[in-house]
Amino acid sequence: MDELIKEFRNRFHKGPERIFFCPGRINLIGEHIDYNGGTVMPCAISLGTYLAVSRNIDKCFRFQCLNFPETADLHLQESYSKTGKQWFNYPLGVINYFLQEGHDLSGLDMLFYGNLPIGAGLSSSASIEVLTAFALDEIFQKGISRKAMAILSRKVENEFIGVNCGIMDQFTVAMGRRKTALLLNCDTLDYEYLPFETGAYILVIINSNKQRKLADSKYNERFTECGAALKLLKQGSGINNLCEMSIAEFELKRHLINNPVLEKRALHVISENARVADAAIALQTGDLEVFGKLMYASHQSLRDLYEVSGKELDTIVDFCRTYRGCIGARMTGAGFGGCAIALIKEDQIDDFSIKLTGYYRKQIGTAPDIFASEPGEGVRELKP
């Protein structure tokens, strides 16, 4: 934080009035079902995005970031539109929707910094969106709930940025709590907190260091495929989302699809939603062995049915299956690179890291980044 304050002074020739932080997230289980009305089980993590901010009298929004060279100085106006693929489109989109909803804003000098690996699937975009919404609400005293911030931030992602994501990422980084997992129904937004007590095990995040270059385009492709499968399955049933259907009902209705690709997509979504329900019971009863088996089953489904994994992620999970101190592993996030997660015996983490790194380097040619994490708090203000 001292470095962030120092850099803010260097750039804006004054100190920041306030500093905020928003975490990234991992999804423990329940992948690619948030936009299908499913129930997911994510948690916030300790890494995230920082924002040092101060008001100005110039009616200007100044965007700077320690991670990217691009900057922007934009005068206050009634609305904004996306500009290329620059990072500042994410906070700009939030500002745009605040203005569209009738909130009065004034100029801000903003310096962002994130320690989330870019393109790793840990929700750096949701982090910066919710961070901006929280900062605007705090600075201008708008009284917006965290739930409403998450909904607004998802709207930014869908309409301003153009990615058809569900609500999970934004909701998690807004609502996270220490040592708990969220059980979130993405259709109704009903949620509860589950204890995430891992005993002798520790949650490990493994960054494949393959950026998810295909993730956004393939994400939208899978979104469209699920919509097509839903349209066909709705014949003879009253469902509004794929996740309203049980596996047994799907087996009776799958002939309506008559497309092997769409069948696989729908089967993953419906079976993954069932795995989340089983995983919730496993956490509530403290059965980590069952939880780990569900993680492996989730990865297999994402690999074979939804086809969003890849050599790097499969290499990590394949190694985990052979390591005696690991009871579960899976890819997490949109896929096509990014991160996997695993439950590792805490006293074997160093051995695991050394052996996985050697195996991965031999198979892929590069090294992964491996770090332990535990569920953390959602967006908040930091006191210098």
C-alpha cells in the first residue's frame, strides 16, 4: 500500500483520499453453469485489485494502472462507449452505468494495481468492475447494496464489454467471506455461506501460465450452444434454464436435441449442477474425500463434454491424480488455459510443488505458478 500511495503522489501530485481492494475468485465447483441458471460454489481469494483514488475539480475521470501503460483522461459526460480493448473500459463501463441510472458523479483521479495474474481465469475483470462500483458508492454515498453492485457489474461485462458471462464472478468478489464458500443460485440469486474447513489439506491454485486467448470467443460460443440445446429441450417441458432439468429427465428428453455436440454441452451443464448439490452436502458433513472425487469428475466433464480444458490444464490434473497427497483437482474458470485448483495435504505442499513443476516442465516446456490460498473477504476499503 505504501508503494501505491507513493506512485499516486508521483502521478497526480497529491495523496489519495481513499484506498479500496477487491479480490479475485476461484470456483470450487460448478463451472459454466452460472449462465444456465445453475447453482455454483465459488469463493473470494486473497489476491485482487487495489484502487487509490481522489476527487478532482476538473470534471475529469483519469484512469491509470501500474500493470498497463495505457492511460485515459475523459471529461465528465452523459454516457460513454467502449474504446478498443484497453483495460480502462472495465471501470469506464461501471461509471457509464452509474450515470445511466441517474447517479451524479464528479471527477476522479484513479490509480489501479492488480496482483491477479492476467488471463489466468481468476476474475480480474469482475474484480476491477466491482471495485469501481464499490468506490463510487462509498465516495459519492449512493447507498447501493453489494448485490446491486454485482448485478450492475455483470451488466457492464455483458453489454459494455460484450462477454456473455453469468453473475457468479461479480457476486463472489462482492459478497465473499473468510473461510467460507458461497452456494449461489444464479437464477434466483438466493445464496448461503458454507463452511470451508479443509483440516489437514490446503487449497492450492496452479496457474498454467497459458493465457486464455480463446476464452472469450469460446465462452460466447458455449453460451450460444447451451441456448440452442435449451430451445430443443423446452419442447415437452416447461424449463426456462438447462439446470432446471434433472439427469434422469435429460435422459428421457435428449433425443429431442439430435445433435451430438449440443447433447454433450447440455449433459455437462445438467450433471455439473447435480455435482454442486452433492459437493454442498460433502462440505456440510466435512467429507473432503467425496468433495475431491467430485472435483475430478467435474474436470472430466469439462474436458470431454464441454471441451473447454486443454493440454496444460489436463497435464496438471493428470499429475494430481497420481500424487498421493492430493484428494481432488480440476480446472477452474472459463478454461482454454488459466488455472486449476487442488486439495493437497498441507505438510506435502513443498514436495507437491517441486514434483508438479518438474512434471509440467517436462510435458509443457514451461513452469506453472503454484500458491496456497484460502477463502477471503469481498470488496472493502483499506485504511493506510
